[in-house]
Amino acid sequence: MAEWKEISKGSTALLVEGARRIGKSTIVEEFAKNEYESFIIVVNPESEMENFRISVADFTSSDGKTIPGDQVEIRKVEYVKVSHPTDYYV
């Protein structure tokens, strides 16, 4: 997975195949915990907003460590309509 991360630079998805219930999800979750930090910022305006732009400046910690703003990915939250719960087909 580390090799995929380095080669893809976030431009492709990783498909982990294998038998059911052998720990694929656990391995991927552990990898993500050690390789990525995530957080959520919620923008909830008091009135309707249109045609606005969100940008990110560098994040700098109190000890001077920096995450460059151009390394931060902004994603719009979207939802998918689900007609059956995920465990419906189990």
C-alpha cells in the first residue's frame, strides 16, 4: 500500500481483493491511520450563500511544523440515496 501511495500520488483508487473476513478492511484502516490525518470543517452560514470560494492557507503548529495549503484537499459533501440498508443483502 505504501508503494501504491507513493506511485499514485492520490490519483488512483486502490482495490484490495481477497476472501471474505480475512482482515482486508483492518489492514487498510491501519494503513490509513498511519498515513493520513483527516478532519472536518463545517461551513454553516446564517443565510443562503451563492458563488463563494473556499481556500486554504498553510497550517502551522506552535512548534513551527507546516502543512502547505496546496497539500490540503477540499471536498464537497454529497449524499447517495440508499434504497436498502447496507446489510440488506447479507
